[in-house]
Amino acid sequence: MDVKLLELHISQAQLSLNRACNNNYSDNNKAEYQDTLVALFDKIKENFSSKQPGSDIEIIEIKKELDFIFQSLESLDSSTLNLIPYEMVACLKCAMDEWLVKGEKFIIVTRLINELTGFSFDPSIAFNDQLFRSIKQKYSIDIVHRLVQISIPKALSRDYLAAVPLYHELGHFIDIKNNITSSLEKHLVNLFFSYQLPPATQTELLSYFPFLPHYHSNPKMYEFVFQRHLGEYFCDLFASQYVGRSLNLYLEYITEQQNYPVNTHPSTTFRIKVVEDFLSNNKNVIIYYLIDAIKQVTGMDLSIRYTPPSKNDFLHFLPVDIQNERELHGLFSMGWDLWLNNWDAFSKNMNMVQPIKREQVYSVINNLIEKSISNYFINQKWKLALSQEP
């Protein structure tokens, strides 16, 4: 492998870091993370100048380090204040922090993509422990924080109604970090093939996972499918803790083949049913086993974690005075309720002669959600500052 290609990679990284030096972030952690990337790059250059890699293995090792810098920068670049409103990320951080162990340090970053339904979570830079250990050993640099990279459609980056799938993507981070559904998959396979399930439970389980009897005919494939399906159910339930039925509404609209599962996702029909059963407190075999797995692995309960605030302020074109994090998350459910059911109420409350138009409702709801979130976090900072005064 020609070392000149590695030198090209180093030059490209230098240019990207130079461009990022003026990035403006909403929190200091992102700026500190970027400083760590700069320090790492300086060490890579220093080592390269003193001793060029003598084998393909050494070149590939440095390439992985540079790839990590590039991928991290890409996420940080998309998370600047002029591209992503900090309000949405701040809500996700509140949800994430509930599920972290004390001392764990993760930063939510966003990646803008040109795909209207392109919500996704990329675990590669959050869970690359082998690379982080190598960097610490080789360069004495400790990557203190981990980046939780969530992709969001560029066209919807300031749309708070369409932002509810971000809670689902955050669920993937929580799931992978704690090995919730991967451990549950093994447990359910064992229960099924050791005939420990009651007949009614087995029948219900098979309605969601009809491939189970064929599991051992291709265990590698079916393990993948089973884990992915369980993961999607977990993430739907995780999101519904914070946004209620809002995700179901959006999911139902953007999915074309709702009754058909694929290897990576269960059918939308079943996904909606599981969330409805959870929110309605109905018995459901998937919910039962997920609740148990979540409790055993994390010590957390799967529960409703939002309270929709009163609509009255919004209907008078005023932001809501959010009192706590439950109401903060409840803004999304309330916003969807207004969008679906209360257009006329805007006009009536403000004594408008002409009915409010669709685009006006859309703009008002999004702007008021953003302003309500912003006011809440400003108030929290003020309270913290006052509490620290001598």
C-alpha cells in the first residue's frame, strides 16, 4: 500500500480541521471534543514525521484513526448552531441522561442527510472501544466523551412535528449500549425451544415472530432478524415514553407496505399495535418481555415520561411556561394534537375574521414549540446560576 495515499489522507484531514476551527456549538463539550480531535491529529502528524509506517498494517491503523477524525468532524459540523437548533438536541439529551449511569459522558450530535425519511442512528463512533483504547495507549490521549450520532433529514432539521422519530433513534443507542434486545433474543430462543412458554404465550409470540420454528435452519440469519425486530419494538416503546402516539402517526403515514415485515423491521401494523397496547396498558407478550429485560439490564422501568402541557398559551400565540421535563417532552404530543384537531381554535381564540391557513398553523406550532423549549432551558440556567450565588 502506497504511503503517499496516507499522506493525501493526512492533508485532507488538515484541511477539514482548519475549516472546523470557527465552528460555533451550543455546548462546550462539543468544542472540547473538537480540541481533542486536533490534539490527536497533531500526534498522528508528529509520529508520521518521525517514523513513517513500514507496513500495510501500520498504514491501515493510521487510516482508521484519520477516518475516526473525519467521521467525528462530519457529525460536529452538522451540529453547529446555524444548522441544527439546540432545542431539539437538548430535549433528546434530557431523555438520554435518564438512562445513563453516573459518570458516563455522551454527546448527541446530528448528521444532516438528503433523504426525507432518513432518520437513523450510527453506533460506529459511540462504541468503538478498541480504537479508543489504541489511541490512549499509542498517543496518551483519552477520548473522554463519546458521540451519539443521529441522522436527520436536512429538509426537516427545524420541524418539531417531524422530529419525533429522533426519540426512536435515541432508543437504538440505549438498546445497543445496554445489550437489551440482544440478550432478550437469546433468552426468548431458549424459552421457545425448551418448551417453557405457556401455550397462549407461545401462540402470541409466533404471531409476531412466525420464523421462530425455523430458527435453527439458519441461526445466523434468524438471529439477525429476531434481534432487529426486537430492537425496533424496543425503540418504538422507548420513544412512546416521551412522545406518546406521535411517532405512530408519523410512522403510519411514511410507510407504504404497512402489513409486510422485512429482515430489518417488523410490519408497521404490528409496531403500531405494540405501542398502542403499551399506551393503553393492554397485555402484550413483547411488552411483557421487554419490560422484564429493561429492568434486569438497566434497573429502569418502561413508563410514561411525558405530560402534555395546556394548549391555551399556544392558542393565544404564546409559548408555554414549561415547568419540568415531563412537560418538555409533552410539547411534541401537544403539538401533534393541535395540528390534528385544533386549527379552528387558533382563529376563535384570537377573534380572527378569516380562518388561519395551513402554512400559518404549521409555522405557529413549530415556532412556539421551539420558543417554549428555549425559554425552559434559559430559566433552568438562571435557576442554576442563582443557586450558586454566595
